[in-house]
Amino acid sequence: MKPIGLVEKISKKYSISKEELKIEAMRLTLKERKRGYLLERLEILRRYKVNSIKDMRDKIETGKIIEHPGWEDLIEIKNLEQELAEIENDLKSLQKA
């Protein structure tokens, strides 16, 4: 069955409009992606036994964490936080829809 036909079938089965089903699917997809990014961020922070980006940066600058791969991981966390902010914006947009 083609995806469009499947959307119609599921929307009828659960008495939800196709549009609502699509919005809910997007919302759940974004929330799952957000959860994955949060877990990835937490794993990096745990690896260095820090609670925040600031703690990590401070420890790198004072030599308590070696610069390589510390700086690369710090950049990765910043990238994850940017992705998280974009997801939050998209979720807010979906709430308005």
C-alpha cells in the first residue's frame, strides 16, 4: 500500500483527520530526535564528568581535560544544542498549526 493510502486508512481507523495525523507524526518524530540529541549530549558530558558546557570549557582551559578530543566534543555539544533549538522552534510551529 502506498503511503498516501496508508495515511487515509489509519486516519479513518482512529477517527483522526489526515492533517492531524501528519502533524502528530511530525511532532512525535521531532520529539524522538530531540530525545536522541539530549542523550548524545548527556553521554559527552558524562564522559568528561561535567554537568555543563561551561564546566567542560573551564576544565579544558585549565588543562583538567585534554584539548584533543575535548574541544571537538565541546563543538559537537554546541552543534547538538543548535539542533535542539531548531527542533524546539519547529515544535512550537506545529503547536500553532
